[in-house]
Amino acid sequence: MQFNGSDSYISTDDLSLAVNSAIILQKPLLIKGEPGTGKTMLAEEVAASLGKRLIQWHIKSTTKAQQGLYEYDAVSRLRDSQLGDADVKNIKNYIDKGKLWEAFESDEQVVLLIDEIDKADIEFPNDLLVEIDKMEFFVYETGEVIKAKHRPIIIITSNNEKELPDAFLRRCFFHFINFPDRATMEKIIEVHHPNAKKNLVTEALEVFFEVRAIPGLKKKPSTSELIDWLKLLMADDIPDDILKDRDNHKAIPPLYGALLKNEQDVQLLERLAFMHRRESRNQ
């Protein structure tokens, strides 16, 4: 059982090695990297490549670890008891299973994605230590122990918004997805836009990496934004020579809204363009 990428996902050798090492060690794979580098998509592709079902748990700032196990709806049970509902005697009717419970009780091994774990409270990872380590948890309301029938392949993503506890990190296999180099990016574009003109791709990549290299950008354009930008360039049938012969004094590329995501970065490029024009007049 080896993951080596797929027709729709370009995986570097280092990333494939990390996925396969985590599977062999039976440890959660903790993936970090810039937003837009395919961290969430990795779990989808691992599941598809290995022929396994994917269970996704997307974390929000309000998410609690207990929700991944189960939630007991005491309010509904109290209401039903007042209404004389016969089902109120069976407490299991008021327990909602979480994503970990779903993964643990699966008859076949699944891939469990815990997406953007750093969005939650700082104690969130610590609250899952025992369950992820022992692959079991206790349901207090029913007195039963839920044990994993098959240890799931766990992929955890983080955007580095918060530092994760050391005790949690020790239980994970860690990999940082480096931003793709030009050669890898060309392969990624080939997957998403196989009919793109080679000259357009070459010039678009030149502009893209130039923009990323500008100091002071609040949000550098990512892989997903490059893919969207190329889609727009192709849809508008923009000739590649517009990019090739662009005026260097105009720092903002065409259809920049797909690459730049805040007004500060747009203003930064406008200031750079103004400075270039002023320097040219003084020469």
C-alpha cells in the first residue's frame, strides 16, 4: 500500500515518503504549508489512490474535541421525557456520533482528515491525545468503550496559525509542504490545464514568481491562485505576448484579482510601478 501521487495530484518524492512513512508507523501525518499548497486535497487523493473512504472533519474556531467523539443531547431528551416519548428510555437515541467514532466503527480502514487543527482552541490537540494514541474512547452516558476496528490513516493539516503542543507533536509524523519550484509547478499546471499553450504557461509563471518575490506582500499568491489565474487568461484568450512584452513599469499583472487578495498588496504593486516610472523619467 503505497501512495505516489495520482493523475490529478502531483506529489513530490518527499511528500510521498512522508505519507507512506506515517502509514507504516501508524501515526497521524501532520501536514503544514502555505495556504493553497494542496494540504486538504492530499487527504482526498490519498484516499482515492488507496481505494479507501474519506471522512472529513473540518475544524472551526468553535470546534471542541468532544465533538469528534460524540455529543449527548440532554436537552432533547428532557423535552421528550416531558412529552412522554417512549424512546427517551434509550439514551443512545440522544447521542450523535462524531467523526472519530465514525472512523473507529468502520468495517474497513478509512482515511480521516482533521483539517486546519490550528483554528481551534490551543487545548484542542491535547484533548485528543489519548483517543488518537490508544484508538479508543469511553462513552460516559452508556458506559461503553468504543475501540477502532481498524486504525484509520489520519491526516492533520495546519496553517501555523497557532503553535501545537509538544505532546501532540510527538505523536505525529511531520511534513512541511515546500512551495513548488518551477518544474513542479509546470507539472501541476499540466494536470489542471493540459490544453494551455506552452508560451502562455511560461510567461504566466515568470510573472507569478516575480510577484511572489516582491518583498512586503501580505499574502503571496499560492498554487491554487495560479491555477485560477491561468484559467482566466485562457478564458479571455489573452495572448502570451501581452505577458511577455509587458511594461515593467506597470507592476500589476492583467486580471490581478485572481492573484492578489487584499488592497494592501495591490497598493504595494501600484507604488512600485510609480517608483519605476519616476526612476525612468530621471534617467
